Amino acid sequence: MARSAQALRVPTFSVTKRDAILASLTGAAAAQLRRRARESSDLQFAALLSLPVLAFLLLVVAYPLGYALWMSFHDIRFFGGYRADFVGLKNYVAVFADSAFWHSALVSIRFTVESVILTLLVGLGLALTLNSAARKQQWLRAIVIAPWAVSPYGVGILFSYMGRGQTGLGTYVAMALGLKTTVNFLQSNIIVEVLAVGNAWNMAPLVAFFLLANMTAIPTRLYDLAAIDRMTRWETFSHVTLPPLRFTLFVFACIVTVFSLKAFDYVFTVARGGPGDASAVLTYQLYKISFVNLDLGYGAAMSFFLLAMILVATTLIYLVWGRVEA
């Protein structure tokens, strides 16, 4: 009887243990379901919060872009009454055949390449200087960041006065040296370089502070090991300092490229496309066509070529540089 009772109790214990396991699994599944529901509700809440931003972007980006696309397929005239005649791809074909467009595109590319190179080099130099400065000289950072706080319009006014022959910096230096001559930097052969210098002066401080933040995160023991290995300053910079900065440099190469290609107020304030058409970047050409000549359809078509240039330039930078850093 005792043996039979023990045999009867064994299945009872197994069933109870199995039920407990099933109950625990059911509880875990329920907890997982609750967690998924909570995550889903968090996602819905985040989507709800982002709706105003999406609506704002739709209002200020999607609608103007769509309207510009519509205008690019029409010949829009205001003289003799408003008229919008559908012309298909005629405006795009006319842009391809326009020598002024190709000239402005080359000027924009030249200005952008010089701006990117100068901005990254000056920003890197400022970051190295600030990183090596003593902590008691923190006031230098406030001075360095000041040019970035100036608007492009203000930078244009500043460099237009500094570059002129009558009031320019070159004339002042020449007079200080006893030379009775005027130095005009706003000449057709160097005006693009002057614009690139001003653009780099305005944007390099921002690059410098981001690079400085990267430099402060580099462990000091790496520099100690470099000193033990008797590495030169250039070897220390190229093997210890530069590698953590390359991704930041890549990001700002893209940012400066976009900002330079779409720059207008700064270029307009400094030289207004001159002398002649030496500084007529693509944005200035768009301004003349759309707001001076009031040829909105043709200007809209040309603006999409500018958009294509921005996309192609940033894609090339990513393919050549960004994929390596990633």
C-alpha cells in the first residue's frame, strides 16, 4: 500500500511542477506582451509629439518644393496680366543651353571647394591652438567663437569694406608702410578667393569647437605612450590626434559644402556678382532670373539643377570619404 501510494504521488508532483512551469511561461509571455504594448504606446506618443514638426516641414518644405516643380514646367509671365503656359521640359533644355548657367555653376564649384578646404584647415588650426592653451586662457574661446555669431549679411558688409581700395585693409597696410597706393582685393581675378576667405572666417569657429570637443575626449595616456616612443609632433598628430577627428571633419565637409553652394546673402552683400560676372554664383544667377527678370519658370528649373549639384556633391563626399570613416 505504501509503495502504491508513493506511485500515486509521483504523477501528482510531476503535474504540479508542469503546471508551475506553464504558469511561469504564461506569466513571462504576459509580461512580454505588456512590455510590447507599453513600447507601442511610447511609439504612438512619440509619433503624436512629432506630428507638429512633420506638419511644419510639410508646410515650409514640401509645398514650396512642389510648387517650384510645377513652375519649372510652365512659362510664367506677369506683363499684360498673369499667365502660366505649360511648356514641359523646355525650361530645363534652355538651362542646359545657357552659357551663363555653366559659368555660374563653375564659379559656385570653385567657391565651394575653396571654402571647404579653408574652413576645415582654419577650424583644425584653431582647435589645436585652443587645445594647447592653458586653462587660464579660456577667454580665448569667447573671442574665437565670435565670428560664427555674425550673420552672413554682417560678414558681407565687413569684407566688402575690408576689400575695397578706398577703405580696405590692403590700402591701410600700404599707407602704414609708406606706400602711396590703393590695394583693391575686389578684383575679378581674386574675388572668389576673397569670398572663400570670408566664408571660412565665418564658419571655421564652429568647426573648431566641435573638433576641440573631440580632442578633449582623447585619453592623455595615448600622448604619454607617444612620448615614450619618441614620436615627433607630426607623428603624434597624424597617429594620435587626427584619427578621432576624421569623422567630424567629414560631417563638416558636407555641411560647409551645402552652405557654400546655397550661399546668397553673403555673396550679394560683398560683390553683387561682380566685378562683371566674376562672382556670379548660381544662387545670384537665380536671384537675377527670378526676382529681377521675373522669369519664375526658368528660375525654378535652374533651382533644381542647384539642388542636384548639392545632392551630387554630398554623395561624392560620402562615397570618397564617408564610407571609409563608417
